[in-house]
Amino acid sequence: MSPSTATPLVRWLTVATPLAGAPGARRAAVSPAQWRDAMRELAAAEFRLLALWTSTTPAAAVHAVLASGDNLLQLDLALPAGTTGYADIADIFPAAARMQRAAADLTGIAADARDRRPWVRHAAWPADYLPLAASAGVPAGEQTVADDYPFVRVTGDGVHEIPVGPVHAGIIEPGHFRFSVVGEKVLRLEQRLGYAHKGIEQRFTSLPLLEGHRLAARVSGDSAVAFSWAYVQALEGMADCRPPARALWLRALALECERIANHLGDLGALGNDAGFAFGLSQFSRLKEQWLRALEPVFAQRYLLDYVVPGGVARDAAGGALDALARCAGDIAREARLVRSIYDEHAGVRDRFVGTGIVKPQLARQLGMAGLAARASGQAHDLRVDAPTEPYAALGVQVVCEQDGDVAARVAVRFGELDESVRLVARIAAELPSGDHRGEVVAPAAGTSGLGAIEGWRGPVLLALTSGSGGSIARCHPHDPSWQNWPLLEHAVIGNIVPDFPLINKSFNLSYSGQDL
């Protein structure tokens, strides 16, 4: 079957070549004339956009990763010499809009989109400086004054605006939320993020290839295992290195432990935002109990540097693993008890049910991802759809709800907590023997790979290209918050302003992870 006559699903996959790293990952080159047509056809075949970024070396190019079932497809659009523009795809994949804006700020390669407002620059560097351009060095000249950012205005009788942030009344990351309201009812919410810009993508290019996993773990600290695993998955594929089976099982153990810790923290915070401080106190206690149980196994409470090239930083003793599994079971039993209280408490139910709804159709249309998407009927999970070892053997059960409200997102967290506890117990009981780390040799310059790991928040992707002498030519990490921040804007519409903190926490998106 020729590419020109194949069905949309097959057409681009039949011309794609294997891409190192994530299971089943492939890549295909498209021309500027094919770019939008390819996106339309893949959208029609129910592919979802997972990431979009640009690069300037060795030449200007646009890259996108799309997924459907067990298919991970990277499309590469090489731009003609001297051009820095390409066709907008935000009308096909709405999640692309902010990714395109960020790419334009960082590399100067811009989509011909209607919305070309700056996304990450925030006058943090001169307007003509491009941090990821091939010629980028130290920015010359003074910082410019802050942009007069043109928020979308809502007008009408009784409509007024409430600006919130970027500095908040708490120790949280900065983000600006502009509410248009009538009384306390929200008509529109517009976000402006990018205040946490750390220059991570630029920093990657100054690191040795075999050390980049440490920075990857710090893209979004609550997803350290997911990001570092995605990095080393890409690297190991590029280096044609297969880690020992024991190392892969220990990585899965760490990933599920990270998932449990985050769900425990969120379930407590959600209770608190509903005015139920008892929930916060109980889940705070359980999270602390869990973090203390992690230290004997991993030699650290938070797993920032546990996943390393070739395996994991240290092995786990059988006795410590057994104790971890017992602790997980105890926590799960207590969490179920608190869940029954949440379910029966009239005040909590009144705050949770029907609040912050994202209907399945909208979730599908806008490309919602991860935990929040599963609460809106989108049963996508890389641990099942495109499982990396050992997840195919573990048989993960996807937790899915249909109502798309705060209650559904809470229910998914409880369900995933139970499932992760089951996985921890099974990994502890069936952990293979052998080494916990193998050797990795840096691949040749110009080698590319893709890592894809289902973190607690959703699919974490990382695209990696090697440079000369064991350096990093380009590294693009992608957090699922990119897809879900716009959905939060929709979830708030029609709710009252005081419900925003609760709705926001029910998503619990990363500022840092989408601010590179």
C-alpha cells in the first residue's frame, strides 16, 4: 500500500521509521505543504497531540508527538532555509496554541496563528533575544519593561474583572488568573503563566548527555521519577542499552510510590478546600507516614535522583520492600475509611458534586490528558496503552469516571491510590533478581530519542538529541499540564469565584512543568 492511498491511520505510520526510546515510538518527516493535512488526517484517526516544540540546529524545524492506542508518532517538519514560519494547527489540536506561542518566544520559529502574544518571555530578556536559537549566547542589552498583556475583555451590564496573582497568599508557584464575573458567577477565566521561567531547555544544552537526568528530575519536582525515567528511556534507546530487569521493576516501584505520595497530598488539600480540615489532617499524617517508609528503601523521601542512566541509583533490600508493602496496605485501608467519610459528609459532597465540570466531549475535543481526563471519560494511560517494562506484566487497571467534576477527579485519585498500592505489593513480592544498574555509553552526535512515561498527573514526554562529544544538542521535556491548563479555564465557567481554589486543586497542575 502506498502512502498516498493508505487510510489516515495507516498512511503516516507506514512511512514512519523507528524512533529510539519509548516502546513503539516512530517518526515521519513531513513537508510544509503536508503539515496541516497530516494533522487533519491524524486527528480524524483519533490521534491526540501530546507535545509540540521547535529546534534551530542543524536547521529550523518543528516537531510534534501524537498518540493513539499503542502508536506514538513524531512528525518532523523541516523548514526551508531562511524561513521561520509554519502553518498554525491550533484549530485542529487546540492544545497546540500555547505550545506554539512558547516555541516562538524561545526559538523565533512561529506559527501563523491569530494569537501570537508572548507566553514565557515576560520581559525577562530583550525582545530580540531567542534563548534557544542557534546563535543564542548571553542576552545583550537591558531588560525591557513589562509587556502590556492584552487580556480578552468581557463587557456587559454588571461585568467586572477580578485579577488574582501572580503573587498568591501562600507558598505556591506564581500564576495570574483574570476572572470576568457578574456578582460571584464566573463568565470567563483567562490565565497568564510563565512567571516561573527557569531556562531549563537552554540549561540542558550545557550539560553532559549522561548527566541530564538530574535536571530532568527537576522540571517539575512532584514528577521527578516520571521525568527522569522519560529522559533515561530516550537516552538508553539512543545508546542501544537495555537496563537490567530488576532496575526496570525498581523504577516502576518508584513511580508508583511517587503517585501515592501525590494522591495523598491532594486528597487532603481537597478536603481542606471544601472546608473539611479533618481530611487535611488525616491525609497529611498518611503522607508523612508514607514518606518515612520510602527512606529505608530509596535512601531519600523524595525521589529526585533515584532513576539514573542504566538503572537506578541503589538497590532495595528485601526486608525494606516488605515493610514498604505493609505500610502501603495500611495506608490504603485508612484512606478507604476517610473516603467513606468524604462520601457521606453532606458539606463535602455539596462542594464536590457538580463543581468544575468538564464533560467528556469537551475533554476529547480539547485534548485533555492524564488523571483529569480519566475523570472525564478519557481512558488513556501510557502504562496500558504503550507500556514500558514492566507495566505490561503488571496489568494496570485504568480508573475512569464520567462526570468530570471535582467529585470525579477525587474518585479517580482514590481509585488510583488503591491501584498503586496493589502494584507496590506485587513489585515487592515479584522483584526479579540481578543487577540494579548497567553501563550506558553516550551515543553518536545527531542521535535522537523519545521518552514517554505516565506520571501521576498524566503523560510525561521528553525528546532528546545528542550533540558532539557526549553533549546535549536539544532536550524538550513536556508536562501534561500544557494540555490541562486551558481546560481549567472552561471548568470554572458558571461556578462561583470561591469555588475556584477547589476546582484548581482538583486539577493540581504544574506551573513549573509547563514553564521551561
